[in-house]
Amino acid sequence: MLTFASMKDKDTLRAGLKNNPQLKRWIDYIVMNQRDARPRWYIRLLAPLYQHRGRSSKIYDSVRMDTPPYRRFWLGRSSVVESYCCINNAVGDVIIGDYTRIGLHCTVIGPICIGNHVNLAQGIVVTALNHNFNDNTKRIDEQGVSTKPVVIGDDVWIGANAVVLPGVSIGQHSVVAAGAVVTQDVPAYTVVAGVPAKVVKKLRSEGSLGIISKGNQ
């Protein structure tokens, strides 16, 4: 599975831009529509040239791809991003593995790494971004944003309308119930549900590699 650590080729460029604020502001103006908070139309036309889209992958035409070229977007082979999703890598890379499906009306805001054979149902929000708000002498929109990477392991199923918040890691072969709000890490081979999400079921016994079927519990 691809990881953040395995894709570092653009980090030096971004560090250089941070050291040159005037150049950074100029590039931001050329690339991003500040009012709409998305790449300008000519950048979006060029997106297939700088995005990685694996063999037999598909992104439906109605997907909003807010993916400026100074961050990575990687879609693995045979993976699908369904209609009316929003994919945003403006503040962090978005990496999606092989044979993964991002369901209708999902929102994915990086930095996020999603594994192989992952299924996101409909209306899910997975975000690594928070707006800063602690300084009560400034408006919230003046305080910027912060990010904590989200990692979703292989073979995960996330139910409809769930929310996965910044800094969360979800272990392999785990299930997030519909409508859950995930605020803490999810262990592998578990089912979590609720607001905030808590473990409600283990999918393998202690000391065993086998998956427990419902009938064996």
C-alpha cells in the first residue's frame, strides 16, 4: 500500500515555497480561485496530466476534484470515485489504493491514505482538516487551518453517512457503522458504532488469526 512516507518528491519544492512567501502567494493566485476555494478552470483541465490514475480506475464526471498540482492525488488500479464526490488535496495528499470504491456524495479532504479493497458507502466525510478557532480576538476565518493525517487500512468498510475526523487511523478488516463519528483510532478486526464511535464487536478471537463468523459468537 502507498503511504505518505513513500511519496516525498514534492516536499522540497513546498519547503522552498514556504521560504518565499511572495512567490507562494503568486503561485496560489495562478493556481487557485480564492473565492471558490478550488483550482482555476485551466488547472482542472490539466489535472489528468499531473494526477496518477491507475489502470482501469474511474472518476465520474460529476466528481469535484479540488486537486491542485502541488499536492499528490493517487488513485490505484480498478478503483472508483462515484458521482458527486468531492476530493480535496489542497492541504494534504490524497492517496487511494487498488480496488477501492469511494461511494456517492462522499467528501475526502487530505492528507489521507486509503488502502486497498476499501469500500466507502454513501455520504461519508473523511477529513484530515480542522479550522483553528482558539483565539477569540480573531475571526475563525482569520486563524487558518491545521491538519492531522488520516490512515484507513486495507479491507475496510465504512457505512453510509459516517464521519472520520482528523488524526484517526482505522485498522485493516474493520467496519465503521452507518452514521458513526470516528474520533479515535479503530483497532484492526473490529466493528465500531455510535457518536463518538466505540468498539461494539471484535471480528477475531484473542490469539487467533481466523475471522469469527456471526454464528460462532
